[in-house]
Amino acid sequence: MEAALMRIFKLSFLLSLFSGDSDVFGSRTLSDLASGPVGKFPPSCNRIECPSYDLVNSTNAYEIRRYNTSVWMSTEPMKETSLVKATRTGFSQLFDYIQGNNDYHQKIEMTAPVIVQVSPSNGPLCESNFTLSFYVPKQNQLNPAPAKNLHVQRWDTRYVAVKQFGGYVSDNSVGEEAAELEASLNGTVWGKAIAKSRETGGVGSTSAYMVAQYNSPFEFFGRVNEIWLPFQMDK
């Protein structure tokens, strides 16, 4: 019984990553109430493993973090016009993966965040490429279990500009939040480093931004989501 309840909890957690537009509740009212102030440290990282980082700089508009090396299991890019729909499509692959549908038949602990990489596409109807990634726990990073239609991303140490926002992620909110982060970085050393990384094909050059999500759908208040802009700094 305990194992079954844990599986249901894990499923509900991952479902939150693409619940979008408050579909879980069928109303924008609760989502709006849930989008109040959020803390600088995602509360879920007190309960489950998250990638470690050093805080380099912090303002009212953004944080600059330096993430240590990490390993992520990622879906193949999906062409879509909707981040929410693309994330729903990729969800079953990652959920099956941590439940043991991998070459090692290995069950893997839940972590946070799950990130969605948003990259421009030349397709019709303003499509983008979306890649969903699960943070691999440290105990599995030396030899992450392979799986069909998934691939490993190994991150070197990298910088990330971060903007937090609350509520449930929707297609409308992520674009607005990403634009606000970009605007707040204009004229800063961080904004210049992001622009240079994009121009030179460095870290973050292939994506417009990333969306990181941390919460269970049943955490109505104090929800934490983040926009990430990864980049390199000259040594």
C-alpha cells in the first residue's frame, strides 16, 4: 500500500509540470490566488534532491547562479505551438523512465526541477522546439540508465540568470516572464554575457529560455517556477 501511494504521489508531482492554465482545477481564480510572492529558495528542494548551485548575484528582478556539473535525462525535441501541450507529450516518457522503463530496469528517485527548454523553430504556425529534462539524482549520475527515445545531457559548470514566478505555468505566462527577465538584464554584465554566448554558439545559444517547475499540483500557495537563461562567463 505504501509503495502504491508513493507512486501516486510521484505521478501527481510530475503531472503538475504540465497542468498549465489551471486545468487541474478548471478555473483561473485559484491559479491567480496561487501566484503570490515566492521565496528565493524553492521549498520542494528541502524535501527532494535538486541540483546544487552558488548564488553569484541577487536583485529584486533576478538571480545569477553558478550551477555545478550535473546530469539530465532528456526527451527528443518536440515541435509544438504550446509549451503546455509539448510538456504533456513528453511527460509519459520521463515518468516511465523513473518507474523502471529503462535499459537497467532501475527505479529512480524523484527530483526537482523538471525543465523545459524552449528553442526557436523554422516550422509553420509559430512552432517551437521543446525538450523536457529530468534532473538525474547524484547516485545515478556516473552511470545513468539509458532508455529508448531519451538521451543524457551532461552539464559542465554554467551560469544561469533566473527569474521566479508563482502560480501554475501557462503558455501566456512563460513568454511574459521570459521577456521581463531579458529586459531586466539589459545593460548589465550578465546581459552582455548572455548575448555573447548566443552569438558565439556557447551555453544557451540554441534556446530562447528554459522553464523550471518544482511543485506538486496540490500545493496551491507559494508555488515556485523559474525562467532560466544559461550562459558562459569569460575566464
